[in-house]
Amino acid sequence: MPTELIPALLVLLVVATVASAMELRASLRPPVCPRCVHCRHEALARKERDDRDRKVTMQSFWGRGDKDDEGPPPRP
């Protein structure tokens, strides 16, 4: 095997691994139909849950929430 093909093969291997991981992640999610009211409510609840988890994570890591980043501090 010529040595100049090794970098290209490594790039292809990385791309294939990332694509496989994305496909596996997508296959583990339940199917969602955009017109169904139930699926829209589930998506909204999932978004709220993710937002709440993100805020808790930010507070635990940095000791502050998003409200500190919303603008300049209030004037005294």
C-alpha cells in the first residue's frame, strides 16, 4: 500500500465513524411527525426540559445563570 494514501484513508475512517455515530443517535430517538399535536407538545416539553437542565448546569459550573449575561448591570 502506498504511504501517500494513509492520510486520506484516516480521514475517510473518521468521517465514516462520525456519520455512523450521528445515524445511531438519530435511530435512538422516537419518530416525530410535525403535524401531530401530541408530538408538538412532546417537543415543547423536551425543549423546556433541556433549557432547565442547561440553566442548572450553568449554575452548578459557574455559579450563575443566564440572567447575568443578558445585559449591563443595573445602575445604582
